[in-house]
Amino acid sequence: MSDNIIIDVVESESDKNKFIEFPYKFYANDKNWVEPLRFDVKNNLNTKKNPFYQHSKIKLWLARKNGEIAGRIAGIINDNHNEFHNDKIGFFGFF
């Protein structure tokens, strides 16, 4: 089997949960990793309840290698930042 990497947009709640859970599995044996509270991560990504999303947009992606989740990333546009700094930039996170 080849090492194909497929990038999928996170659209379902199931994939969003996989996005949230990925680092807990990836870093499970890393003694230096400090787990963020799942509750906080879920709240940070809740576009309906987190006031950040009143002026910002986020898109999440999962990378799958041979069908298994191998990575994740988020693209973020913060309209308040862009308006204040007269910018047209975006941010990345959740590497």
C-alpha cells in the first residue's frame, strides 16, 4: 500500500471529535506533552457559543495517511484583527 495522504475538510461532528482527540493519541507516550483540557478545546472550537466567532471564521482539516489520521490543522480569519491592522491575513493553528 502506498503512503497516500488525503486532506479532508472537517464537516461532521464525528470528524470534529476526531480533530479534537488526535493529539491525545499522537502524544500519548510523550512525557513532555501537557494535555490541554478537552473541555477547553471543545469550547474554543464551538462556533455557536464562543464569542470569538462573532467576528472570526475557522475551517478545520484532517490529514489521513493510509486511512489513519496523521495530522490536523485549522485556518482562521479574524475580521477584527484585519480591520484594526488594515490587513487581509489569516492564521493557522492546531498543528
